[in-house]
Amino acid sequence: MKKLFSLILSVIMVAMVVLTVASCSGNTTTNTDMKDSFLPRQSVGSFTVPSDFKIGVILLHDEDSTYDLNFINGIKDVQAAFGMKDEQVIIKRNIPEANECYEAAIDLANNGCKVIFADSFGHEDFMLQAAKEKPDVVFAHATGTKAHTAGVANYHNAFAAIYEGRYLAGVAAGMKLNELKEAGKLKGDHPVMGYVGAFTYAEVISGYTSFYLGAKSVCPDVTMKVQFTGSWYDETEERNAAYALIAAGADLISQHADSLGAPSACEARGIPNISYNGSTYDAGPNTFIISSAIDWAPYYAYLIKSVVNGTEIATDWVGTIETGSVVLSGWNSKVAATGTEAKLKDLISQFKAKTLKVFDTNKDNYITVDGKKLTSYFADVDTDDAFAPDTEVVSNGYFNESVFRSAPYFDVRIDGIELLNQKY
């Protein structure tokens, strides 16, 4: 069973701090002097939780999924910080996006959980059903879209501004591509990135677009090809997608899918890799560069404190770099391009100062559709069965992602990104 450990090791070299970053393959990764350089997990502090308080967590998969592992690590961090006993944290693994989710939620409520959280998009309708039946229990859901329109007081959605983390990871990718270009090691006449995506959902499109924009900001001639798998977790399909992208000329690959399929394919073929949801160094010590991820510990802590203190919970909660919800994990200095550390530190400062915006529609040759700037866009924010666009989201020269609800709704197909398949 794969497990993620975060260890900080002391070494005898006084001038060097060694950061050990968790890897989703189950071992640890030692990297040099990067402890304070990027966006590590932050402490949620301490808090006194009543002995009868329980929280339940519903997961689509288990520790083998990098996505679900993030949620497990988050709740374990909060449990340790708040001194909660094992019986106060109940985790239900491998719960499909079906009626089993409703049954799991009701079971958790009947077993005394004051907060019930689910982690996958398709869990939402079943969580809403349970919330309506258990009005005295708080239900929260990651990646969902319906809390702001459902009118169910005890039901909440949450996400994070991960597009900022994706952008930063994209900058690291773009700098690596520049290095390959200067060394004459590109496969073609310009840099090409490959991206393994699960579905053609806004969450995935927002993610791969922000990654591409980060790369383009430092490597202007880069293009990207996307191959979809039709599954959040399918190691074979993800590996095959990566191989297809490599065959299509990709010089570097990233992903929005949850297995080690793509990173292992990159390692086998010697292709630089940017991962998601956690370091994949152990699967690719010669190719892995860095990972962006959402740390869910701050949201768990927020939920628990709010319920214990009787304070209001946001209908749509968006975690940020400042809340510790957007992190960069892992760092492989032997693969990353020279100067990446300094560049990312500068950009993080700009994000914190709110002087840098990922979806800036004012910049020339940045976000374009058919060669034209994006000046207006109606997005599907108030989700209905037809997924009809309903809200103008471009204003003041910016696509306002995760402003009208927490879950992403950027689904624009911009220039420079080619979709190799679109059936999912």
C-alpha cells in the first residue's frame, strides 16, 4: 500500500537544509536547500475538540490515488494537530459516485459525525440528498457546484485557487523547455508539452490552461497537446496517454489524473515530468521536477472550528496560497532548469501581493481564441442539466475564476492547446 510521509531530516552540512518531501509511491525524497523556497504544507495550529465530536470523510478511492491521498493526509494532519482520537475521524474509502455515497453519508451521520465531507465531483447529488435528510449535520463537498443554488443551509462546497499553483508549475515547465531548446534537445522546431487529462470538465480545462499559461509566460513559442483518459484513476490509460503524447512530439508532460501511469511512462522514456497532487520523485527520480497540489488540511480545520464554535460556514469556500491551501510539493534540482527557484519565489510574492493574475485577458498574445483577446465570456456557473452558460465572468481585464462559486468554471478552448481526443 502506498503511503505519503513528510519528514524533515537534519544533515551535518551546516550550509544546506534538506527537505524531505512525500512521494506517492511510498518512500521519501531528499532534496537540497528548498525548505522555505516554495509553498510547503502549513501548520493548522492547535484547537480543543470535544471528546464526542466526530468527522466523516468519504473518498472515491484510497491511498493508491494521489488525489484521495491528499485528503487522507489533510485529515490526518488536522487530527494530530487537534489531538483527536482515531474514533473521532472516520474515513470511508472506495465509495463510488453512486447511491453508495448517500448510504455512506447517512451511516456516518447515524454514527454521530457532526461533519461529513466527500471528495469527488460525482458524489454531490448523493451528499445533497443526505444533507436534506440530516439538517443537524454539516455536509461539505470538494469540487461541487450546487451549494450556492441548492438552498440547503447545511450543505457547502469548497475548492482552492489551484490555478495559481498550476501556473507556477507551468513556469517550471517552461524554464525546463527553454533549457532543452538551448541545448538542442527538443524533438521538433518548437517546444511541445503533453498533458494527460481525465475528462473535458471545467476543472481539468482550467488546470491545463493555467499550466500552459505559466509555461507560455517564460517560453512564448510553446504549444501543448492534451490526451484525455475518461477516468480519474486508470493507471494503464494514463500511461498509454503519456506514451501517445510522447509519440506526438511532447518534450515534457504533466497531468490531471490520479495514478503513477504518466510519471512512470516519462521515466521510462526520459521525458521531464510535472506531477499533480504530490511528489512523484520515487516513480521518476530522473524526470520529475515539481508538483502542485491542494492541501485540504486548512479546510478541514475551518470546518471543525466552525462547527465546534457555532460560527457560520461559507457556502463556497476557496482556499488560497495565504490559507496554505495551494502548495508546491517535491523539488528535484537535478532535473529543474537553473534559476527556477528564484523565479518561483518571485512569482509567489506577486501572487501574495495580488499583482499577478493567471487569467489576465488584457495581455497581448496571452489568452486568445482564434487570434483574438477574450473580452467577454458567459460561463456555466449556476449548473443546470443543460450546462447552459449563465454568468458573465470577464470584467476589468480578467477572467474571474472561482469568484462566483468555488469550483472552476473556466472551460475556454484557447489558442496554442490542441485536444487530441475529446470524447470524454
